[in-house]
Amino acid sequence: MTTPFSDKVLRWFDKFGRHDLPWQKQKTAYRVWLSEIMLQQTQVKTVVDYFNRFITRFPNVQSLATAHSDEVLHLWAGLGYYARARNLHRAAQMIHDNYNGRFPSTLEQLLELPGIGRSTAGAIMAIAFAKKGIILDGNVKRVLSRVYAVTGSPLDKDFNDTLWTIAEKLTPNERVGDYTQAMMDLGATLCTRHQPRCGVCPLHSLCKAYSLDCVEDFPAKKIKKERPFRDVHLILLENNAQQILLHKRPDSGIWGGLWCLPEVTEKEKIELWCEQNTIKKYTLQKPLAPIKHILTHFTLQILIHPVKCNEGKRHKPAGTLGTWHALSALTSLGFPAPIQKLFKRYYHD
């Protein structure tokens, strides 16, 4: 059963929707799942290249489940929100171990997998399995809050509960996959956060916010806080064997699970760090130009301090999580985007 709302959405999708995205071709539950995880808090235009590289290396659940985490994070590097990659890898292992590699097809089973919430599970159900699944991502929240003039912020429970109820009523039983994709497309291409294209929107005749000429008031805007600056000092330590010292960051916090350079609290602590790690013969070199990197809640100013270790290649620093890696390893490990760019510039220019 469809409604006037879903009819308008589907007619628009048939004519103007996106039908040639990589994950829409050779559609499988695995490809849909991968795209949905990558699209969380990330735009389609950014995801396309990452998806293509990822699916080439890991074409199915089995190949992802048996991969080393370093390779998974290497292919994810630069896409951000790295917990998504770690959860993706763990979920693939669970599917491999608990479901014999067959992708689970019920809402309850999907919700048991790490990284899959209510909306993502609904999208997989609808798009991959053609079963009724309800979605409420950021794009859909914006569309529904405007059409029905639902006041409040996406951070408010009452606001979200109201939209879930509306979404449940509107989602059709037929062509549910197309409807789901269409709602995401509407929010991404027409009902945008700024300068929405209401004149060509198929829902403008139903939209209460449009009739009241206050579309951009919905949803309520978040109060913007000034993004603070943080300085981080990293040591680029290279030995005589052209190896650099790297350490793997803990799963929690920024750049979780990625390889990075050793960190000191301030520039003056570099010599103390070397002494604590039994590095006695070293040369401090000129610091590199600072790197500015914008994160969700703050901006990092990354200061890189090259240090040349003048001891034998067998030297192993003590008291750190670091290990020596040959320069050839820089193309296969997972690094934060600014560190990856640093290596390309410093070692390949």
C-alpha cells in the first residue's frame, strides 16, 4: 500500500533519482551494508572512490573477515570516523563465524552487529532484502521535519520519536527499497540544509514549512560552539637503516586503531622522551611546517619534529608502544589522513 506522500516520492525517484551509484550495481547485502556504513556522516561524492577501492580488495564478507585490521584501516584512511571501520571488520568476522558467511536478513540479527543502528538496519532491510525497513538518517529527518513542521532539534528525544512514528506510517510495503533510496536522495539533492530547491521538490504541495515560508527553520539549528585549537607534538624518528618508529593508537579516542608517530606533550619534552626510551645518540632536526587538521569538535595543529637516531639499526626503544618500520610499510599500514599526507610529501616529493 502506498500513500500520496510515497507516490510523489517514487514518481520523482523514477525520473530524477540516483540509479548509477556503485553499490546499486550487482546489488548484494554486503555491498549495501558497506555503502551504508561509509555514508554515515559522509557525502556520496566522497564515498564513491573509497567504496570502489574497498570492494575491489574485499569483494565479500569472507575476504573482509579474514583480512588483517591494518589493511582494513589503510583502505579507510582519510574517510574519518574510524570506529566505523573497526566495527565493520568485527561485524564481518561475526557474520563469518556465526552465520557461515551468509549475511543476516532479519532486523534483530542486523541490530546485533557492531556499527549497525536502527536506521542503518532499516536501510539494509529495505534496499538489500526488499523487506519493510524504516530509515531516519539526517537527510530523512530534515525532509520529514519540514513537510510536517516538526519542531525541535535532532538531538531531542521527543523530536526523534515523533519522526520515527511519521516515518513508520509513510514507508510503503511495495517498492520499499526504491522509496528508501528516494528519501535519502531527496534530502541530499533537493531538501538540503542550506538553499533547498523547494520549487522542484515533489513534496512542496504537502510541505507545511514551505507553505509557511520558513523551510530553513526546520529542523532547529544547533547552537554553534567555537571550535578550539589543540597543539599536538609528534616525533618523526628515523634510524640509520631508514626505518621510522611508529606506534598503534588505542581503539578509543581520535585515530583509534591507526598507526601514528610517537607523541610528546610539548616540544621541550623531546629530549626527555629520547632519554626515557634509551635513545642516546640522536640529532634534533628543524621542525616541519605545522599541519592544520579539522576534526568534529576541535582543530588540531600538528607539529612534526624530525629526529635522527644515530645508533645501530638493531636498536629498539624501550618503554614505548613503538616499533621500527621500513619506509616500504608506509604504503600498507593505516594512518590518519594528515600523517599519510605528511609521509607522501616528506618521503616521496
